[in-house]
Amino acid sequence: MFKQVRSITRCCFALAMAAAVFGAVNLGAVKEASAADPVRVAFGDIATVESLNFLVALERAKARGLDVQVTFFKSEDVAAQAVVGGQADVGVGTPYALLQKVKAPIRMFFQMSTLRFYPIVNTEYYKTWKDLDGQEVAVHSRGSGTEAIMKLMAQRNGITYSNISYVPGSEVRAGALLQGNVKASIVDAAGRRMIMEKAPGKFAVLPVEDVNATDEALYANTDFLAKNAASIDILVEELLKTWREINAKPASVADLRKQYNLLADLPADLEPEIVPFYEESVAAATFPGDGGSEASVKDDFAFYALAGQLQGDPASLQVADFWTFEPLNRALDKLGRQ
């Protein structure tokens, strides 16, 4: 059903971004990183508007001599498996269920964003959560925050989906809704605005309440974190500096995109969404200026347990089993705490 969703244009866009964004490091850059080996990042999505801040931080880390090599995977769970299997060093996502299940020595170490997504339905078919009982919905990937939200809302509304389909990329799911290939899904702020502007009155946003959890975090094997502390420190410092800069002035992301020549092949209909997306995201405190905390992890425990992705009493779960704050604390000691 969803083969139509992944158009040739989108596939080419993803490949172009992989080549353009993560090219060779400028040989004239001052080398700070002590590790000789590259940092291999597993990213379970395509590079697009919502990842611009991350791409900026990576370019800044490269300028400090960090050799970052990113592989784009079709979903977050595949990216997590690459980290667990040693094919990648650093992953992007929230692999709580995987970590609890396999008990691998993987730990999250930087909170990149909190959940800000919008369940959207085609009002020709559905108008409320109850209408989705026995129906199919589309989310980003297995184990993702989008799946967790949809599962949680199903529990709260006493409904059961006939199937959950996995369609990576918020803009891909938004396009599928507009094309009629999907009737119920969940998208980010940019996707929501695009849908409402292109088809006013045809879609509705279903209410989501009391959702406060991590959407994306960086994670890695503890042995890798210990052996490559200098490289990880550069990465975390540049993430913190970029997050704080954009939080102070969301519109600056447009200038940063031009400065680093990022997303040069971004589809024309998505370009006007860049600044509004970051303005809205910053207003909603989507990008933590402190990189996360034990309190935010405990919020994750409560949310992902309710959503069925963590087993057991949330109060009994131990932060140290899922997170390490050593790299972040070193960066905060250097850059200051907020």
C-alpha cells in the first residue's frame, strides 16, 4: 500500500543529502579530535527540515577536526541494530525498548529533542480517535516516538488499530495524506502546516495531551564513549552551542543553512517551512538547552511505559541502565549550565 509513498524524487533527495551534507572534512580545518577513527552515525531518517540543527552541529564538529560519517537507514530500529551490532558508533533515536530487551552496553548521552507531533486524519473518513478503532495508521518507524504516541492514544481512547504501518519521514507521511494513500498518520509541525495549507478543511488534528518525553537522543556503546571521549566531547559541545543559538534566535537557522550549504536540494514546497518550524519548535521547548537530565529521563520512563515500549513499574527503572551523563556534564562544565 505504501510503496507509492516513497517516490523516486524523495529517494533521490535522501541520497543527495547524504552526499552533500556529509562530504569530506575541510583539510584546512584545525584538528582537535584525538581519535584517528571516524565517528560513524546511524540516522534512521532522511535529512530534512527537522534535522537542520543537527546537520549544522555536525558541520561545526567537522570544522574542529571530527571525522563524522553518517549512514541513513530506513528506520530508527534498523539504525539501533547497527549500533548494537557494531556497524555504527552513534545512533539517533530513543531505543528504550531495545535496551531493556537486549541489555546491551548501549547508553543514551544527549537529549536532542522532545516529542512534538500531530496525529492527523482525513475527515472524509475519520473525525475522532474513536473513529480509528479497527483502522490502519502510519507512523515513522518501529520503536519511534510517533509509534509510542499513537499506541498511547489508542490505550487512552479504548481503541485498537487494525495495523500500524511504518513510513519513515514526516514529509513523506504528509505527502501520503495529501495524495490519499494514507488516511490517518502523525507528522511534525512542518508537515501539519503543509497539509493544512494545501488542503484546508480536508484534515483534522486529533488532540494529544500530557505527552512529555524524548523524541530523539544520541546513544552509543559505553566502550566507544570511553575510548573516544575527545571526539564525543566535540560533538556534544557543538550540539549544545547550536541548540542554544537557535533557541535564542530561531530564524538564524535559515542563515546557518546557507552558511554551511545544507539541504541544497530541499523541495521548494518545504523551504518556506524552515523558519516557522523552528520558531514553533523553540516556543514549545522542543530543543533542550541543557542536553537532558535525570528528570527528563524519568518523564521518558512514565511515557514509554504507558505506551507499552518499556516493561515494569516506571518508578523501579534505573536511569543508569539507559543513560550516561558523563559527556554532557563535561560539556556543561565547559560551556555553562542553563
